[in-house]
Amino acid sequence: MRPSSPLDRVAGAHDAAVLAVARRGDPVSRADLAAELRVTPQAISKILARLIGRGLMTEAGTITAGPGKPTTLYRIEPSSRRAIGLHLTRTRLHGVVVDLTGEILGRLALEIGHLQPIPDLVATLATMARELTDIGDGELLGVGVGMPGPVDRGEGVYRGTADPDPWRGAPLRRLLAAELELPVLLDHDSRAALVGETWTQPHLLRDTALLLVEDGLGAALCLNGRIIHGAHSQAGEIGHTVVRIGGAPCSCGRRGCAQAEHRAALDAGDAAAAADVLASVALDLVRLVDVDRVILGGRTVHEHHAVTMEAIRRDLSAGLLAEPWIHVEVLLSTRGADLIAVGAACEVLEHAYGVPQGLVGPE
């Protein structure tokens, strides 16, 4: 994907702002957009003309309210663009293709050999992506891949774990892009999941932490509307923060990490104790970065969501008792098993049509 110029980013920010409003689903008028985005109707007219010319938006009829000319309404054109998302784990591959609003058009799932050699893994990813390319209409923008463990999003490289890891250092983005001849994005599964949530709920999740519980435990952060990656693309590795001194051994070499304690509790059949670990992590995140929403996602969370959400709400209520002005909403992702694959696809949409990160900042 080519780097954007300053002029690209300015125009892209205007287009992205209008598309974000339109992604909410209701038809909008020029006056509605101008009022919400605090620009002139003339400027909105130019942006709409550009978006309609690219097939991203279309007219949606008119309404009449009193004397004068009818008001033209506009809506996003979901079928104008598509993106593929792949959720890769050590043993499974789950893929979806989504439209411009992040709605799923089709899905595939596959059990793969444990830790396939890199050439075989790239071939498996490419095969599923090709099968998904025939689903849906509109321009296919690219393929996003979300996977666990340290991932360098900028370089498109899987950094690997502390254990002997045949995938460590693999330039998966470059290899898959060469195989498919399509743009490819690679990211940590929890960040991909959070991008999916923010793409389908524009402007609603400005300060949010997502806790993802799959085979491991991870987190992702959206602060002031911006997804946080960190200096080494490893922001959100909450699973390796210690919650119990001298506790269960962890694959990272330490003891008492949240991920290890959560897994030990589940292996012992104690869902309540596992929920307590997640509640402690959620409260720490709220204290550390001051978010007003915590989203829970991942297969393991959905298996125990009732006890987990109760524990988190209880610990937040007790932990923030002295600060009644702090309100934190605890939500369960509605995407289920599709969460990470949808998020990986939405990262491709975000790259193409989201507000350029260079222009995101304090209001």
C-alpha cells in the first residue's frame, strides 16, 4: 500500500469523516453533515460529489419539510467495497469477507496442522483468501490478518514467543502479498478486534479497552479515537503483567502472569477465579489509561461471559467507589467467533477510508 501525501491525508480526512457518519446507517442530508462536522454546506457538497463519483455514497431519495425545495438524502453504498479478514491461530484459520460497513458477506473455517512450516502456512492463507474473493460485489481492497503473539504491524512481521517458534521472524505480510498480488495488513489479534468494533460503531468508542481471551490473554486500546500501537508495536500485552507474586509459571519465564493465572483457574474448573483475574486486569487498565468502556471478546470469554462480566462490574464498582464521577461501561462483543477476522478485514477498510492517523489528535 503506497504511502499517502499530505494532500491525500487532508482530502482523506474529510472523506473519512463523512463516511463515518454515513456508516451509522441512517440517510443524511448535506445540512446534517455540515452541522455535525462543523463545515460549510458548500464543502459538504464537494465531498459528497467526490464520494458519489467513487461509488462510495449514493442518493437515498428526498424529504419535504415545509415550503421550499425537497431535501436530498444520502447514504453509504455498502456493496461498493469489500475486504477479506483472516484470523490465524496455531491450529485454526477463520476467514470472512465484509462490505464497506463491516457486515459479513461470507465466512470459511479450517483446522490446520499445528505450527505449519511457513511456506505451507502462506499457501493455506492464500488458498482461503482466494476462496473468499468470489463472495460479494464491489472492489476488493485487500486482506487483513490477525494473529496472537507479538506482531510488528509496521514491518508486517510475526515476532514470535519465548518458546521455540518456527514462525518467529516470518515476514508474513510480504510473503502473502506476493502470493496473492493484493495489499495485505498484519496485526495483533486484539488490535484487529478493536478496529472491528470501532469501525462498526464510529464515534462511539473513543476511549476504550478491549480484553481478548482466546488461547492467551491480550488487550487493545483506543484513546481519544486513536488505536494505540506503542513504540515497538506491542501495546496491550496485558497477559504478561503479574497479578500474583510467585504464582503459576508462564511461558514468558515469569510467574503469576495474568494469562497464566487465568488459564490455571480454567484448567482447575474454577470459572469464578478466572473471572476474578480478568476483573483485576480490567480495573488496572481503567486506572492506567482512563477509558470509559471495556469490551470483552474471544472464544473463552463468550463461554463464561456471565460470570466474567459480573466480576468485572463488581471490581470496577468497588475499585472506583471513591470516584463516583468515573463511569465505565462493560460490553460484550456481539461478533462471537468472527470478531478477529472481521477486525482484520476492517483494518483494511480503516487503512483505505479511515481518518488518517497523522491527522488524529486532541480536539
